[in-house]
Amino acid sequence: MKEIIKIAWKNVWRNKKRSVTVVVAVILGISAGIFACGVMQGWVEQRIDAVIYIENGRIKLYNPDFLNNEEINNVIPNKEAVEHFLNKETVIKAFSERVKLMAMATTSRGSTSLMLQGINIDDEKKVSKLYTCLLQGTYFEEETSRPVLISDKTAEQLRIKNYVLTTEILDSLENTASIPNTVIASLRSIENIRFESENKMKKEISSLLDRKDVSKYGFDVLKMSEQYRLRSKIVFTFTDKQGELVNQIYKVCGVYKTANIMYDQSNAFVLKSDLSTIAGLNEGEIHETGIILRENANEENVQSAIKKAFPELSVLTWKELSPDASLVSEYMSIYLFIFVGIILFALAFGIINTMLMAILERTKELGMLMAIGMNRKRVFSMIMLETVFLTMAGAVAGMLAGWLLIQVTGMTGLNFSSFVDGFEAMGWAAIVYPTIDLFFFFGITVLVIVTGVLSSIIPARKALSLNPVEAIRMNN
Amino acid sequence: MKIHLKSISLITFFSIMTSFVSAQDAKEIVRKAEEKFNGEKSSYSEMSMTIVRPKYQRNIEFKSWSESEGDALTLITAPAKEKGQSFLKSGNNMWTWNPSIQRLVKMPPSMLSQGWMGSDYSNDDILKESSLVKDYSHKITGKEPIDGITCYKIELIPLKETSVIWGKIIIWISEKDYLQLKIEYYDEDNLLVKTHKSSKIMTFDNRNLPSVMEILPANEPGNKTVVTIKAIKFNIKIEPDFFSQQNMKKIK
């Protein structure tokens, strides 16, 4: 057997050019496959991270009626007891209680409807990483009366996001010399003029510059001109506990942006104390509790424990709150293997072809080996090993290349911002940090060996069907 | 030296006094102007509204009843498609009745700041209308003619802690009749957002009132809404249960 392995390995390298071609094909296929899987997995992990640590927490508690109808009166019953229970449970790392009201936001130039979330900053910071997603301003750190944190998207809808090329911006552009001075000179004519929508700024830029410059620098100029008017007023209108409409004025203290536009455009944050008073809710009346667990805790166990203690509550895990994300996370590994499987299936045809060529070339030699007494089993295993070696050589190098690629891009991140709107509308980040489980490589190794074995069957059968006497006399 | 100080303090005293007086005046003028429309016990009016957009134009006619307490009922009479729709404003709430779907809907907060019937008038404008006097500090900044009529030019700055979205409002009120002939709304950066203009003063029910009102959004050239008063009557008799949800459905 040892001899056979040696012969098979040597045979692989007899026709170097041909083998290298196959090996390179396998390297490319496998590394591309692994890299694509890394991107997908990175994406999914980022999405789940956002779902848990920004949007939902691991578990959320509600009054069941609130889920059907987001009414102010559907508060969590028996809140003190719930609080006591959550404080006692050791696997619960932190929890945050929120007041949630559907509200209409109005500024002098625009309006939109939002879910206004009244939060307690210290608790919320332990549960949600939203404070790391600030674009401008602060996370309720300034001493202003009634601050509100809104998203980039909301700022756009309320026209708090403006587009201005200030003298400073133009001067700094001139100094960095990334944009030609002639372009800047023509942009000077809209210096310090405020445009309130992206479209108007776009129109203005494209009328000032010629086509080539617009496609080259337009996007950068547009991004540079974005500005948020912090501390501007927003009037929120909502129904209070008595069912009366109330108006309250808030001042923008910060602007955030997550990877999920859907979440962004429907959530704004204010202090719980500000919101409760005007809405007529007292201290203990809340609509939602978001819970974060310790790393290794099982959320299903905690869920059933809470359910058992408080049967009158709706206890939902993030998997139930964002079924899309949980579905993807559950089937991710299967998707990845199917993906690599398809690549290997395509590669198998190349391998079969190469091996058939090798058999054809060595007909005489194979006939000789058989004639001097090499049995069928050995011939078969020799050809099979040859195929597996050929595939494995490429696979190992391919896996290494793919892994390296993932390590590098995992640090720098892959930027898909040119299609950013499409991705973020679905809640998937525009900058992806690929990552991969080491377990995945074992799976791929097994798949590669299986592919090698399967694609050796046809060439091996062809070899076995040779008649030694005829084969020896063959001239090639 | 002493005399000098005295005279200075006297001058400052007088200047403070005069500015105090003019502030009082400004507020008074705005209040009087507000009363022109809202100060009567009750009113009935017939109006037509033209919504002008760059690509189309449409016309709506309606009747409206109102009461000094702030209750109001509006009924659409044309075009045929919208005929019979009615709106009831009672206190801080607003309901709408749509005969084609036979539904009475309480306007949720989310619908309040959309334009009323697709115009540049927001429902919010209609609900919060009466706060020009209470929610602002007033200052006369000069006199200017509008369409040949001498007007006080008054600057209104919102008081703190009021839920006013504007940065400031400039209002031109005619000296003689206390008519609001022009109102400019500015945002917090003092940029113009929209202008209300009134013109064509006519006599309705023995008083002079502008019969045409225009709303011009500042940054959407080509868009405007024009409201024309066809008839208006004041202090008519209104039954106590007139402003009710039942009445919305049967009013003609």
C-alpha cells in the first residue's frame, strides 16, 4: 500500500504542466468559495450582532396587548415584581426599561412618524450599543432640556440634514488637492448656500460641473457637504394616557446611523423621564424591557423561566423578534456547504478530464503493470489516490489562500457603499468584515476528498477495462 | 455731572417706556387681527380652494361652520368625487367622515401634518391656529405698504417652552382694518419656509375682509394653494349639538 501511495504521488507530478493547471483551478475555486463564504458569514454575524446588541437585546418583555396594538395603556403589568425577578437571575447581565409611543415628528420643513422610545441612559447603555453608532453630537451628554437622538434617515426626512459647501470645506478641499482647483472654483458659486435635500444639491452640482467631473468627484463633494443642524427643534405629537393629543418640543442632541435603514427611520430616543411626565405615565409604567444575557447563557431557558414566573407577559427572544435574521443564522452553515459543493462539482469535471488524459497517455504503461501482475484493486487505488492527491494539493493551497484573504479583509473590511442603499434597506451592513469558523475547513477537507474519490471512478474504470495484451501493443 | 447722569437715566427710562408701550401695541395689534377671523361668536363660510402644482391644478369647494370655542365643521361640496366628506375639529382632536367608505376616522397624529386635501395647508395648521397671540413675543419693526395699504410690520419670536416649530414669523397687519395681509414663516436659521398672502379686500356681512389667500412654499417654486372666500356670515345661530359626529354624516 505504501508503495502505491508513493507511486500515485510521483505520478501526479509526471506531467507537471497539466497537474499544475488542475491544481491552480482547484486553488482558485476553493479560495474564492471560502472567501465568499467568509463574506456571507461575516455579514450574517454582523446582522445578528446588530439585532441583539442594537435592535432587540436577547430577550424582550411586553404586555401581550402591546404587540397587537401599540397603545399607551398597554404597559407591563406588575413591573416591580418583574424587576425584582430580573435582578435576582444571575444569567441576566443587564436590562433596560423603555416607554414607547407612536409619535408624529414635525419641524418647520418636514414631518414623519416615529416610534419614540423613552430610555434611561445608564440602563440603555448596558443593553444597546447604539451609543457607538453616533455620526454627530452626543449620546445625551449635553445639558440641554429635552434632548432627542434621531437617525440619519429621520434627519433627512425632517430636513435637519442639510447640504452646504461652507468656505471651510472648500478651502480644505483645495489644500488636500484631491479635487482639481478648477472644479472647486466652479463650486465656489454655491459656497455657503444651504440646500435641504440631497436631490437639490445633486442637481446644483451637476449643473455647475461638466459630466466627467460630476461622475468623478460629485459623490465626494456631496458627502462632504452633508451637515446636521444639531439643537434644532422637533415637535412631537402623540396621544397621552387620557387619549388627548399632546405636543412637546425636543432638541436634537445627536444623530445615529445603524446598518438597518428600516430600524433607523422608525426609531428616535428621548429620556424616559421627559416622555413619561408629558404622556401622563407614572414612574412604574413601561412598555418594554430589553434584556441582555451573559455570554454562554441559553436564551430559551431564560425565556421559559420568565414565562413560568410571569405567565401574563409576552416573552420573546431575538429569534422571534427578527425571524429573518434567525432563519439565516440557522441555515448559514448548510448554505455555505452547498455553495462550496457546487464549486467542487464544477471542478470535478476538470479533474475527470485531466485524469482521463493521464490514463490515455499511460495506456501502455498500465498494460505493462497489469501484465506483470498488479491486481485490479491496486490499479484502482493508485488512480484514485492520484486523483485525491491532485485535488488535495489544490485544496490545501486554496484553503490557505482563502483563509489569508479573510484574515486581511476581516481587518480592513470590505466596502460595498456604492450599493449601500440597497443593502441597508434590508438591514445588512454596507461594510463587511469577513470571518470564518475553523470547523468549516474540516468540512471542506472532507468534501474535497469525497470529490476526489468520486471523480476518480470514471478514469479508474477506464483503466480497469484495458486488456493488458492489447494495451502493451498500443503505440502512443 | 449729577445732572448729566440724571438726564441719561431719564432718557433710558423713556426709551424703556416707549419700547414697553410698543411691545404692548404689537401684541394688541396681533390680537385684534386674530379677532377679525376668530373673534366672533360663530361663522359660516363658503370657499373654494385651488391647489396649483407644476404639472396639474385642482379645485375643491367647501362650506365651513365654526364657533369661537374652536370647534369647526367643514363639508366638501365639489368635486363630485370628494363631495360629502366632512371634517370635525373639536378641541384638540379631528375626525373625518368619508361617505364613500361609510367610515368615521379619528385623525391619528401621523396624519396631522400631511397637507389637508393635498394642499399646502397642513392639518396641524388648522388645529394649532390660535396661538399667534399667546405663544410669541411681538415687536413692531416698521411700517410697509402691501398692495398700496399701509401695514404694521410685526416680528413674532416664539417664547421658550412653546411647541412652535418656527424660528420667527413676520406678519404685516393693515393699519386701518387690522387685516393680516402677509405672513412669512421662517425656520430656526432664519430662512424663509413659506408665505401666506391675502388680497382683494371685499365687504362680507358688513366688514372688510381679504377674499383671496395664497400659500406659497418658499423652496418649491410653482407650488401654491389659493383659497377664495365666496361668502361669509358672522354670528349665525348654531344648535348646541351641531359640532357632533352624528351631524358630520348628515350635514348638507
